[in-house]
Amino acid sequence: MTQENPVSIFRNTLVRAVSAATLAACATGAFAADISGAGATFPYPIYSKWADAYKKETGIGLNYQSIGSGGGIKQIKEKTVTFGASDKPLPPKELVENGLTQFPMVMGAIVPVVNLDGIGPDQLVLDGPTLADIFYGKISKWNDERIAKLNPGVNLPKAPIAVVHRSDGSGTTYNFTYYLGLVSNNWRVNVGVEASVQWPVGIGAKGNEGVANMVTQTKGAIGYVEYAYAKQNKMTYTRMVNKDGKIVSPSMATFQAAAANADWSKAPGYALVLADQPGAESWPMTAATFILVHKQPKNPADLLAALKFFAWAYEKGGPMAEELVYIPMPQSVVAMVEKTWANEIKDASGNPIWK
């Protein structure tokens, strides 16, 4: 019997160790590439929560850049990410021109947030026309008679209003200005409805995170953020007068009441805006957030991995969404979305990626 020399023993041991490690990694998915996406800051809290849970379950991570809807749309069009995320639904014509398909992932709500001494969450009441005139600059003091009329008995300061708005292209801005355009003809005509507008007054901040931080740091400030940011940062959010003339607070019940009227089956490309919905319990600034993917991706395996993540989030992510006061998509809508995946997303040979 010949004796192996030390070099051979070391080499064979190393090969066995590497092989074992490779098999273990493959079994746990540790070598699987992370899913890449970029876009809206509005859903970032729930995407982050889902990503943590999904990685624990599958070993596959999510590399999501929370850069705003405009950045997400730009990156998916340039094919630098597997998916883009936008709170502004793209119109069917733009989807066709760029070879994209779009679907709603989750619903949430936008809330006005303020920084006023002596006033806590759910104490201040605003209505749509007053909110529009604040962001237009027509109302510039907190003790303005229109605000005072909505808030009898509230000690409003004489301080100037510091308006904080998004500086980046933002689906949150699109949904916010869409609402302001519905309730104020002046806003609709002179400012308009878009992901980025020429703000008449105010200070710009990037992302929901930036607006939340700026309002928190600025006395007399008002801004608009996704509710999860207001809740996580313990910010002072306002109540609103809704379309039915009822004063409502932001909550899962009022968000669900607004979302209940949504008819996704009649919205081409799922392009549906939920602002100013009727109903005594409806929160007036409820909104969906959307995922954008290429119908014929350059890397079908990467997109299939992303679709598996989205399917998992639809199936298992509802309770996590509700913890952050997002509204899960109804099962009827999920069924429509997965049918869209099967019908529209194909590889270079024309075979469906999702089966």
C-alpha cells in the first residue's frame, strides 16, 4: 500500500471540502443571484419586510433601490434592473412602446404630516381644497381662518406654514397631485398632475424618507408621505374630510373602504388611481403601487426569480403588509395578474416564462 504525500492529501481534502460546500450552497440557494429592482419609495417598507422573510425562507435576496418612481421607470426602460417599481401607473400606450407589462403589487395611502407644537396625531383636520391652497401658497399661516374653521377649539399657532414636497420624480407626488387636481380647479389648471411638478412654494426633499425627515426637523412644516413612514417615524398626521363630507382618520379600515370600490378588470394595464373615492369611511388619498417588467426580458431566469418572489408576496405577504397598514391585493386581482404573466411574458422563443 502506497502512502499519499502531504500535498496530495491536502489537495484531495480541499476538493472534497469545496464540493461539499458547493452542494450545501446549492441546496440552500446561497449561490442564487439576488433579484434586482428599483423605484418607488412608497412601498419600500413592505418590500423590505417581504425581502427579509423571503431570504430566510429561500436564501434568495432582493436588491431594491428606493430611488423614486421616476428612477424606477428610467432603469427598467434602460434594462439595468429586472423590475421597476412605480406608484404612477404607466398608460397602455407607453407600456406598448417600451415592451413592458405592469401590475399592482399592494395598496397603501398618502397622509399629510405636520410639525406643530401642542398638536398630536389625529388632532388637526384638513379638507382637500384647503390642503391644495396650502401647497399652492394661498394659505400661508397656521391660524388662517379656513384652517381655524375646520378645527374649532384647537389652539393654532400664528406661525408661517413651511411646505415640504418631493424634489424627485415620484409616484407619491403623482397620486398626491392627482387628488389635489380633483378637489381644486386652481391646482389642476395652474400646477397640474404629474410625478414631478413646478411647486409654487416650499422646500424639496428626496423620497418619502427625505420628506419625513425634513418635516420632523422643521417647525411649522407640512408634507405628504406614505402612511407607513408617518407611523414608523411617529409623525403627526392629520385627519381629512372625504368626498362624502365625513371626517376620517388614516387607518386600515378607511384605506380598505376606499380600495373596495376599485374595479381592476376594467383598467387596461391595471392603470387605476384610487384618489377621492366615495363612501362615508373612505380615506381620500389611497393609492396602489405597481411593478414594471419587460414582456421579453434579456434574462428570463432573472425575471422568473422575480415573479416567484411576487407570487410568494401575494400568497404569504398579506399579514406583513397589514402590520405596516398596507392593503393586500384581493385574490381576484392576483388571479388576473398571474394570468397576465402567463399570457404576456415570454422568452426569445415565444414560450411563456410563467406557467
